Amino acid sequence: MDAKDILGLHKTSFPSSIEKKSRPPKESQRKPDGISREVYALTGGMPPLMPSIDAFQLKKKHNEKVTWQWLPFTNSARKDDLHLYHWVRIVNGVLPTGDYSFAKYNKSVDIIKYTAEEYEKYLTDPMWTKEETDELFDLCERFDLRFVVIADRFSSSRTVEELKDRYYSVLRAIVLARAASSGDVATHPLIKEPYNVSQEIERKRALSMVLSQTRQHEKRDEEVLIEAKRIAELRMASKVAEQSQLVVATNADAEVTERAIPGESPSPSNVQHPPMAVPSPITDNASTLASLRMLRVYLRTYALEQMVQVSNSTAGVRTIKRVEQTLQDLGINLKPRVPTKAVCAEHLELRREILTWLNLQKQVQYKEAEGSSYRDGTYGETPDTPKDRTFIPDSLNFGGERVGKKDQKRKGHGAQPTAAHKRPRKQKASDL
Amino acid sequence: MSHSQTLPLKKQQAENPSDDGSSAIKPSRLKISLPSEDSDKKNVNKRVKDVEICLPIVYGTIAFYLGRKASESQSHKWTVYVRGASNEDLTAVVKRVVFQLHPSFNNPTRVVESPPFEVSECGWGEFEIAISLFFHSDVCEKQLDLYHHLKLYPEDESGPQTTKRPVVIESYNEVVFPEPSESFLARVQNDPAVVVPRLPAGLNLPSPVPIDSRNDNERGDTKDHPLSQWFLNFSEADELLKLASARQQVLVQAHIVKLRRQLNLLEGLPPAKQPSGYDL
């Protein structure tokens, strides 16, 4: 900074000049011709994807003479004689013909009209008076069978279902009465499937219930459904596995229920627990044997593979590799050359024994590592330091069987300086 | 799984009389004097629990280099086959074998209905052959699939190929039937190709009905097969010995480790790996 001052250069001159240079070209790029910058920015600052004016339109030929006139018109859809005005496009002095173009949209429903005679004969009902029925039909005509509106407008309070019921039963009776023969109207939708009031009421109630379900309800329902599906699948699987192991079953079921209903109050009754096993090859020996027995035919090598998988399921990938390495070192093929029943059994036993041996080795190594790390904790300290003395009583307590390796580790770590950790690890590596 | 047992049985019964005369060739065939009765028909659907029938087989390929007669497209003559491990006749259990060859072969699906269950071809390429074993209806409704990679070229590529020594790759395996039907068990009880364990006492099996075979004059076993000199030997005893010695070694090692662990626990102080200069 000082140097620049000395040299007489302004410290920000370099970068600022670049900024100034970059801004003007950008600005001029942005600003299009024809419209102002702000207006262009309204469209998002980008040119539109499609042209708003089709270039083709501009090229049309203008042969005809088109003028526009303000003329009166009538609407055939109206019942009164109203005259209104609008702009009319005149082409070469010729007026457009035809009815008002929107008149064709005036559609309405054809409501049946019954005579008083017909009413007396077919349509009487204890729940309905003639006046009410007439009113109903009148409203139906006016409001195009929009029963919600009709129900609202109806003088006495009737539910939508009641009105519908009355309307459709009247209609049905009329249709049947007016039909020349019963065969004619057999295909009429109302004859085939008459309106069912109770069903409709039920349906609407169910719909409203579904609509008004809270989130919680939905979640609970989903969980129950998943649980039910899982149980159905369990049942299917258990049908295949006729021979079952109850121990495995109770464990599996306990797991399933715990997972599916986390902290829920007793779920509905359709969640039953089938007391049958789920044969899966990776769980344990008994279920593997059971599943093998379920097969009508299998190869000995397949059976061995399944059993090996089970025994490997408790071990990690590295341990499995060590087992296989050990087998090779002992001169044993990973897949026996002559897989008879006896050979496969021996092979399996050998694998298990190797696994046990490796696990034992690991345990001993851990313990020895801890031991030597304790020893190394004394490094650099005089024998008289109280730390040593506290070590010895601690390790004497290890005389009894210790279940958790983790406990031992924790104790060790707590009392040592961290530098000592590295040494026992190195020793372990050299051991192997 | 449903079994339609009665229909095939009837068929066998009808053709039995013709079978009796020429069945002397096959010692494994049991001659029946009485046709099956109704009670037996009901029993044949029953399965025998806790009995497992085992059929040891060997399957593989033998490939010969054709030498002077070799061409670009046909350099080797090879045979893929399935045989009994002791070269006995498999037809009491196996109905037919289907070999699925490489699609470049004519009619790559070769169905072999009678022993010897093999297919011989000429070709130049190595590929995986799918071998499907189909069993008689009272044995198993499902087929069993095996896979074998055809090898034409020997492992050590030292020198030119010889027409005298073929490349032989065989695999031993055992087909296990965990809960055989009574009729199956009755039929193969004394079959040399099949390994049947000691049967539980008091087991009443129906009278066995032998399977009708088409070629009564041809042998089903492969003891004198033209290629039998190349068949490999699969000795269970060798494997067992090796395994036993391996287990012994492992047990010894494990024992040593266990002792070490016990020492650790007894002493309380784990022994040092290296004598450290900072011992108390």
C-alpha cells in the first residue's frame, strides 16, 4: 500500500477501471430496441420464447373490405324481447347472418311433466304432498337438477337425499307407467339401477369421514395396513414352512410388533401374531435346516453354502476373509472337492472352529494390548509416582471374568496419557 | 405342492407285463407280482419324514483336440455328461436330462431321455452349459439346474496340443431329496446308485413299482463307458482325512490361545510383549 502511494498509483484504480469497462457493454447488450429498459425488465429481462404477434398474420392479404358497425341484436335464448347493441364485423357491406352466436349454449335439462291424473294414479306418497312434489319439480327445472341448490331453496326443510329420492322414484314410476311395454324401458338407467337412499346416505357419510380424517388417523391406518400386510406375508411363508421353530418365531414376532407399532396404544384386532417361523437363510441354523427340508430337492453344495452363510452372519467381512485365508493355509478348499454329507459336515465344523479360534485370538490380543498399554503408561515416570500404584490395584481387579471389553478399555483410557495409546497398537500389528 | 400320483402309476401298471421278461439285465429293478392296490395308491402320496435320499452324481466335460482333423470352426470334439458317482444307473431317479448349449449350435436344447445322459459335439469355443435334471413324478416335480463351464484348452499351455490326452473337468455333487415319497423310497431302497439311510423301524412302504424304460437292451450304468478311463476319482476318504487334520490343528491352536487367556486372567497383569526397560 505504501509502495503504491510512493509510486503515485491510486490503489483501487486497476480493479475499478475493469468494472467500469464491463458494465457499459453489458448494459447496452441488455437494452433492446423499441421498448424502454424498465418495460423490458417487466418481462423478466429476457426476450419471450414465442413471438406475441405471428409474423404470418401481418403478411395476410387484405382483399376484403372490413368495417365495424355498432348494431342492435336479439338473443333467441331469451324469453323477453330485449334489444342490446354490439359491434358487428361487416365484410364488403354484408352483415353476418344467423342467430346470436351464444344462443346455442342455453341448454337445459328436460324435466318430466306429469299430469294431475298421473299423479293420482302412480305418484302419491304418504311422505310427500302434491304441492311439495310440484314445487320440487319446478325447482328441478329452474335449477337443472342441481340438488344442492334445490335443497337450499326448498320451502320445507328436506335433505338432498330425500329430494333426490322423491324425484327419482317419481321419474321411475312415470317412465314405467308411460312405457308401452316393460321391455322398452329395461335399458333405462333408472330402471336398471334405482336410486338407493340409504346407500347414498351411507356413502356420503363415509366420504365425509375420509375427508375429515386427521393426519394422525391416516398415519395410524397406514401403520395398521402395513402390519396387516406383513402378517399376511408371514402367514404365507409359514404355510410353506410346515416345520417351525417357536424360539425363532417369538423373537421375530417381538421384533415385528415393536417396529411396527412404536409406542401406540393397543392396535385394532386384525393385528394377530401367527405362532409360526419365518424361514430366512441368514437367521440361524434351525431355520436354515427347516427351509432346506421344505425344498423338494437341493444340491449338497447349496446346503453347505446356506449353512456357511449362517455361520458367517455373526462375523464381519474382515473376519470372514481371515477364516478363508486360514482354510487356504491349512490346505483346505473353500468349496470341498467331494461334497458328501460327512465332508460337508466336517467342513462346516472346521469353519466354525476357525471362527471361534479367531475370536479368541482377538479377545486375547485386546486384553494383552490393554495390559501393555498400562505398562507403557509408566514410561517417563519415576516408579514412585502414585499413578503406578493406582494402576496395580486396578488391574488386580481384573482377576474375575470381565464381560464387557468396552468397560476395560474405558478404564484404561481414563487413566492413561493419550500418547501411550499408539504404542500398544503398534505392538498389535507386529504381533500379527 | 400337489402331486398327481395316480395317473402315472396306472401307466406303469399297464406296461408292466412287457417289462417283466427283459428286466433281468438290470439288477436294480424289482419285479412286482401284484399290481398296486387302492391302499397303496393312497400311500404313495405320503412323504417319509426324517429320511433323506441322496443321489451322488458327477457331471462335467471331456474335450479332445482333433489334431490333423481340426478345422477353424471345429477344433475339438467334446462330450458333456452326467453320470452316477459310482458309475451306476441313474434312471431310477432321473427321468431325463436337458443340456442347453451355446445358441450357435444347431438345436442348442438337447434333450436326453435315456442313459447315457450325454451330448457330444464338435466346436472351437468354451462356454457355460446349463444342465437340467428332470426327475420322475414321484421323486420331484421340480427340475434341478446345474452349470458347467466347458474347457477345451489345458491349463498349462506348454507345447502343442495333443490328441491323446483330453481336457477333463468333472464336478462331484449330491442331489438331496429331504422328504421322499413312499413310492420313491420303496423303489430305490436297494438301488446301487442311491444312498438311502437306515430307515426308521416300523416303516411300512408300499410295494415298489419299477419305472418303465424304453431301451431295455441298453445299459444305464457307465462302468464300461468308452470315456470311463478318463473319469476322475472322487474320494471322500481323502477329503475327510484332510479336514480331520485341519480341525486338529485348529483345535490345538485354539487351545493354546485359551490357555494364554486363562493365564492372563489368573495373573491379573497381562504379560508384556517385549521386556520394557521400565519394569517395576
